[in-house]
Amino acid sequence: MRKILLLLSFAITMCAILPLQANAQWNGSGTGFALYNTYVVTNYHVIKGAIKICIFTSNSEGESEFTAEVYACDTTNDLAILKILDNSFMGFGGIPYCIKTQLCDIGEDVFTLGFPLISTMGNNVKLSTGVISSQTGFKNDASLYQISTPIQPGNSGGPLFDNKGNLVGVVCAYHAQAESVGYAIKASYLYALANKYKIPVSLSPNNTKEQVLTESVKKYKNFIVLIKCIKEHQPIDNKQNQPIHLYQMNYTTSDEQIIQIADDAFNAQIVSHEYKNGIGVIYFNSPVTTIKKNAFRDCQTLTNINIPNTVTTIEDFVFHGCHRLEKVFIPNSVQYIGNSIFRNCSGLKSINGKYASTDSRCLVVNGKLKAFAPQGLITYVIPNNVTSIGEWAFCECNTLTNIMLPSSIKTIENNAIAYCSQLKSLTIPYNVAHIGDGAITGCCNLSSFSGKYSSVDKKCLIFNGKIVAFAPAEITSYTVPDTVVEIGDWAFAYCEDLREIVIGEGVRTIGRCAFRNCSALSKIIMPQLLTSIKEYAFYYCSKLNEIKIPSNVVLIGRYAFADCYSLIKVIIPNNVTHIEESAFRDCKSLNVLTIGSSVFSIGKNAFLGCTNLTTIYCRASTPPAICDLYQDWNTSPRHITASFPEEYENIRFYVPRNSYGEYTNITISMYVDAKKKHIDYLNWYIYKEFIYAYDFE
């Protein structure tokens, strides 16, 4: 059975309104005790993250409430010293107990005074008695005592006295799965903290006598105080009076079932996970400071989550695909937020807390809009303090028809406004100095651009001679202007109605994924001066049946024409030196292939799945080397070209007549088998008699 250590501050789950307002309610409480004059001791976890702390005292004159602040703390040992601020507080006077720094013996009688479970047990001080069970605490922690004293949530920060009335510890925790097992921080650690901040305290003499318990309680109880605070995090608001564990994270779901989370989703280890009484609870063995990449990705039933105020880092894609997530509160402890944390969270209504915009729709970190809550919006005006739209910030906001960018915007990052299927038009402010790759890709109903970088026909954004975005609505054919020198990454991707494209004579580079998934594209005319076709450039252009690759092209990137199912004939020009991995993979209609004379290497699986291929013309005088993913062909080349299917063993393979012997020489080549058996390497099958000498022009 796994052990769970519960800290004893008592936090009440309610809807706290932040920033602090007049009707804000207490959502945390614990116990404290007088140290000196206006100083009070408690546990650090009792007041961690508090935006308001109050101390309630009681004496013969009645109860009083005073405001306090954190004066000193030892986070390692869970200690805090508070200072009462109110001028009306006259001080505690003489403290009737001393600190004992010597180690207590096992079996010594001890007792504590505190305010456990105040919502049900009231605000009067409560007594609990027991003994020292061990001189070490949880997992042999030498800073703690184990005690048998019955303690409850709310006892945190209370004093632990011995039978001579000496302060021997500060109550901090109990064991959730064991009876009468509690823990207290040894008083020597409190003494060290007080000395560090020069707070006068008295040490216990060695000759003190045992005291009558009832007399000790009467003497000490007026020095025990109730601490209440309002904490910065906003707990889940659909339940009340539920204790919150310091090392836990609470959430709700639409089906009231636990969500699936990877073990490495946090910096802390998950020790227990349950869903009961309408709340999911994840318990940890230590405070959660980092929510790691993809931690809650695709948790599609998640509706609300309480991010602990121990969290400092939220990595990329943490809530990606949480369609039902409605509200999120970012605690003040958070120092770093990654990209795309709320990507495709279509149900998100509000983002509150640190970095939230005044309308609770945006997460803005140092001027960068990193996330957006789109639910219920058709039009949105980005706040004026935003200078940059971060990666994936508006991605897949499929209800938005209009996004208005303020003049303060200077940067639109990669994929910032991608896949907004209902977006109709977009105006780029004149202060924008950078537009990232794929910033506005996949917006299938986008009809026009205006403002800075807009082309004459308002169909393109042209940034430094590069098309970075295209407005595809109702466009079936398009001619790229001759002034363009590059088709940018993702520029025409997912233009599913585009059937014909003529690329202007000025273009030298077709970028990564430039025409990816243009599923209706059947005709493309490339310029003669084109030199580079980058990876995935025409991936899944399934209707493309013919291409003429210009003679100046030197590079065909990975998957550049993969899944072009209708492509029949390919001529790779003589200037190409390397055909990258899977460049023509699964071109199932490809029948005739010509490989240029300068090709000296062909990537792994470059022609895998080309099941109709019957004829290959290879102009290379030296058999091209296969570039294996796990092998550097420059240092150890393998003289095999590419990948061809077993069922087409009769591929006719034409090679230069002067190089015929080199292609068929089994001592240096793996094209053929000495016994006329086919070679099986990456699905290449060739028989020696199917290699033909050919006179190329």
C-alpha cells in the first residue's frame, strides 16, 4: 500500500474572486502560536500563496482579529514567522513557554493545542495528547518527530509541548493511511530560524519540572491563535467545505470519471488518483512545480482544473485537445508558460489569474498572446497591449469569422492563426515586422487580406519576396506573381479547391509543406529557375498526375511528392544530386521514372509503394548509394538505389552502357544476386537479366 503524507492546513473549496474584493471569503486556515511580542509561528504551507492573512486571538476580553504579513520563512522545513501589523495589537507580553532544542526521548508525553476542522468543530482551541513515537518522521526524515497525538486538518502550525511545558515541535502533518500517526517539525529548526532573523527567544533550562496538563493548557491557550487566509488560487467552485491537500491537484470531468495521465506528466510522482464526491483528486509525493508537455492532452472530458499555487512552469501542449475545458485559473506562482497550452480547447470560456487579459479571453505574457478562450465568440478584438501573437494561439478557433489585430502587433508567429475554418478576412497592421511559417494556413474560407504585405489582388501576404499566406476561398486556379522569389512553408497548404497553379518565373524555392494536402491540385507549372523543392512540398496532392521538374532543381526533399497517387511519370533532372527519404513514396500510379545523371544518393524508401512502376531510366554513371537513416552514406555507401515492391520483380532497369558492368558487378554492387535471385533490401527487387545497357542522349 502506498503511503500518502497529508499536510494539515485546512483549505475550503469555494469560488474566491480575484483580485481581492470586499466579499472575498477565507479559503485557508491553520494554527499559530506566539513566539515573541508581535511575532507568530505557523507552517509555511498554511500561508503559502496567501494574498491576505489574518490572526484571531482570544483572551478574557474576547476575540480580536489582526492583519499579518510573512516576516520570515524556511520553505525547506515548512516554517513561517508572521508579524502582526495592526497598531492596536499591544503584543503578547511574556511568553510562558521556552524552546527545547534537545532531542525528545521515545515515549515522552506530548500535547498540542490548535484549531482543527473549524467549519464543523468551531473556533475554540482544542487539546490533543499523545507521545513521541519516533525521533524521525516520514521516510526517516531527521527534521521531524513522529507522534501519536490525534491531529486533523487545521492543526497545521500548532505547537507541540512536552509534559514540562517546553515547546518541542511544530505540528505539520499526519499519515492518511495509518491511525494516530502524526508529524511535528523539531523545535531546533524553529530556534535556528528565529536566530537568523534576530528574534529573541528563550531556551528551556535542563531542570524544568513536570507540569499538570490542565494548568499548562490554561497558561498557554491564550497564546495559541487561529490563522485564516485568502489564497491566490481559485479552487473548483462546485463543491464546498472540502479539504484540499497541499500536494494535490483537483479537477472535474463531464462523466465524473478519472482522466488518464502519464506517470511522467509532472515533476512530482503521482501516488494516488481518485474521483469521488464530484471531484477528481491527484495526490503527489511532493509539491508540483512543473506540468510537463502534453500532460492533459486530449483529456476530452476535463471541464475544470485547479492548478496548485506551487506550479512555476506549464510546458507546451499541456491542455491540447481538451474540448470541454471551460475555465482555467493561472496562479501567481507560474513563471513560464509554453506554447499551445490551450490549442483546440474549443469549449474554453475564460482564462483568469496571472497573465489574463481584462476580458478573461487571452493569456498575455510579456506582450505575447499565448492562448485564447474562443467559446461563444464570432468576432474578437485583440487587446492593445499585445505586441506578438504566439505560436498556435488562435489555431482551430473554428467559430471566429473576424479577428481584429491592433496596431501594437509586431510579430505573428508560426501557426498563430492557423486552421480557423470560418475566418473571412484579415487586416495586417503596418507595424508587423515578422510573419512566421504557416501563420495563417488552413483558413479555407479566407477570401482576402488587407493592410501590410497584402498583394495587389489581396489574395496573398508577401513578406520579403516570400508568399507566407494565401486566401483560398472560391479559388480554383492561381498564378503566383513574378516578383515572388519563394513560396513559403505551408503557404498554400490545405487549399482543397485549388486545381491549377502557375508559379511565377522569379520563384527559386518551394518551401516545406507549401502545397501539402491540396487534394484537388491536378496541374502545376514550375519556373525554369527553380532550384529547391523542400520536404512535404506536394505531399498528398492526390490528383496531381503530371509534373515537369525544372532542370535547375538540385534538391528534392523528404516526402516532397509522397502520396501523389495519380502521378504517372517523373523525370528527375540532371542537376539533382540527392533524392531524399520517401520523396516519391506511395505514388501508386507512377509507371516511368527517369533518374538524372548527377544523382549519387537516394534516400531510404524514396520509391516505396510505387506499385505500378515498370520502367526506370538511370542516367547516373556511378550506381547511386542508398542513404540509410542509421548509416552515413558518405563514409560507408551501399550501392543500392531505393525501394521497389516485390510483386514487380520485372522492372526494366536501364543504365548507361559504359556503366553496365559496374551496375552488375556483384563484387561491388548489391543490385543483383550472383545466382539470379532477387535482392531484398528495403523492398528493392531486381534480377540481373532485367538490367539493360542503354545509350542516353
